Amino acid sequence: MHQLITHLSANQTGGAAISARRLHNGLQSLGTDSHFLSLVGEPNTKLGVDVLPKLYPRFWHNAAYRLGFPVQQHLKWQRRMKQLDCEGLFTSNIESDHDVLSHPTVQEASVLNLHWVPGMLDWKTFFASVDRPLVWTLHDMNPFLGIFHYTVDRDRASPALQRLDRDILEIKKRILHSLDRPPVIVSPSKWLLRESSQSELFSGLRHVHIPYGLDTTVFKPFPQGFARDVFQLPQDRKLMLVVAEQLDDHRKGFDLLVDALSSMKLPYDLELVAVGKGAVPVASMRCHHLGSIHDERLMALLYSAVDYTAITSRQDNLPNVVLESLCCGTPVVGTPAGGIPEPIISERDGFVAESISSSALSDAIRQAISQTFDRERIAKEAAARYNGVLQARRCQALYDEMCHQA
């Protein structure tokens, strides 16, 4: 029986979109007819990637927004969040102007796999009309919260925003509870699976744990000296890498790393390498800020170039950075937040701090820089656990089961 799997993702870039694209690519490598549909980005027919049509000319809705009359739902939401003083907090609306169900790859799909879909999916119209099996791969907590993507943001929000979060959650509950065939929830981390399965919204739904996978022909060890030459990094220093889309994102906890390093008596030869947007306020040591890097092969080289990768989130799912680093043989020092500890076998793959604090992170860094790691073994074992084909096979088995039951 022929199957067509369509993945819905608002973006083509960012951690969630990258993970969704990797699953799409893995399924195609198995011979599955997989399609990837996004709200923004570039279409590529050869790769099975399509983009929803734009609703309005950009100049028209930009002009309307500047005049105080936003046309699209996401612009109305931005204005509302600005009025509610949402600075530093990430929120999403459940309304969208787009009719996802009218797209051919959605209409022809055997299974729809939702990924990170804020701004793309209109909850009321989509769930009222969808008539085929749904899988929802969680990339953060937003699907089962109200407007927030992580509780760490919700808990520090204003009372007005917390009330709005509760109101939106109640709307989501009414919509979801009216479905005859609710989605099957796939979680990459055991932590997020627990959070979702115990949540008000998703507690009664079926949950499946399927970790992320990646292309281990790309993320693999390279000679360190060569890799450092590529980035013009010093050959005679110990290097610690930190990666984030926004280095000043409070949830990503870069400030914890800065405080941890500032409080330590560091070896003279330890230097920091930072990838991402934003300032890098580290006065206690030299920092090589490389800006944003979107090429996976360059990132694989960079992981090979450094001695350690630091992941300091206050809350996170199963960060791609951790899996990529381990598959390149580079040990990880991380906080015990969310799913971060799951891939890290302490003392073999790196060290996990005892708490989410700068002092605990300092202790973990001290342990890491005094340890000798078997990078070849780290890479080999990580590749066996987190290769993209393994993830694709697990998801394909789920799709087969759902199609058989439909």
C-alpha cells in the first residue's frame, strides 16, 4: 500500500525545523514518499520541499502594519504581545490566516506529521476538518501549553500573560477534546514525554518516545588540527564551544556559563568559541565569536575543532547541539535541564552539572577539563544511538501501524 507522509513545519531553519527536515530526509532514504511543507523558506521539488503560497504582497501588509492596522494574524499577535510587555519571552498564537488543508501534499497525505507549526496552523479550522491520521512530534512544550513554549518562560511572565496562557489552553482543550481521532504524540526526549503525558491537554493521548536522528556521514570526527585551520583557531589551546541561535536567550542560559567561567580559576590555555547571534560578554577569557553558521558540514568541522561543547539551558528538549557534538566525538558539559542528560553518560561522554546553577556548572567544567576522553568511542556509540535511519525506521513503523488502523 502506497503511503505519502507530509511533514508540516512553520520554518525551514532553527532547531525544530532542522530536526523535522532530517526525519524527512531519513524517510526518503528508506524509499518513503515523504514531503515537507513549510510556511516560509524556499521550495525544492527535487527534495520534496514545498512552501505555502503567500497571502498578501509583502509591501502591502508591511505598510498596513506601520499604519497601525496589521493584516495577518501573526502581526496582530506581535502588536498584542508588545502591548502586554512580552519582551524576553517567547509566545505563539493558535490562529493563522493559512489554509493548510487545501494544499495538495496535505490532501494526498496518508499521515500528517505536525512539527513546530505556530503561525502556520489555525487550530480551530484545521482540527475541525482534518480527516486523516495525525502524528505530532514535540520540539518544545507549546503544543500542550497555552501561548508559551516552555514553562520556564511562563513562570516568569506577568499575571496578564499567565491569564492569557490559561485562556488559550482552555480553547485548545475544547478543540482537542472534540476530535474523534486525536494525534499520536512523538517525543524525542523522555523528559518531554513525561511532561506531555502528565499535562492537562495531552494526558489522555498515546505517547511514543523516538529520539532525534542525524546524518552520521556528516556529523563524524575530523582531524582536529585540520578543523582548527579551517576556522583559524589556535592549535595550542583548549577550546570550549557554545552554540545557540540567540546567545542572549534567557532560556539557553549563556549567562550561567559566563558566571561559571568568571568565578573559576581557569587554565591559561582554555578559550571559548561561540556560535550564534548576540553579544558574548566574557571578560575572564578569550572568546572566538564566529557568528551564525548554518552549514552542517562546517558545524561538524567545528565540533571536531574544539575539546568540549557546553550546553547550559535552563529548560530544553533534546538539543541538536548535544547529539551533533557527541557524533563528532566531542564531550559535552551540560546542565541537568530537560532532556540534556539523556544522551550523556557521565564521565564517558562528558559531565552533567548537579543543578541548574553557575556554581554547579563550574564544578562540571572543572571535572571535564581534568578528564581524558575517548573521542573515537564517543563518536561510535553516539552514531549507533542517534543516526537518522534509525529514527526514520521507528517513525515509519508508527506510520504503518496508523495506516493499518485507519
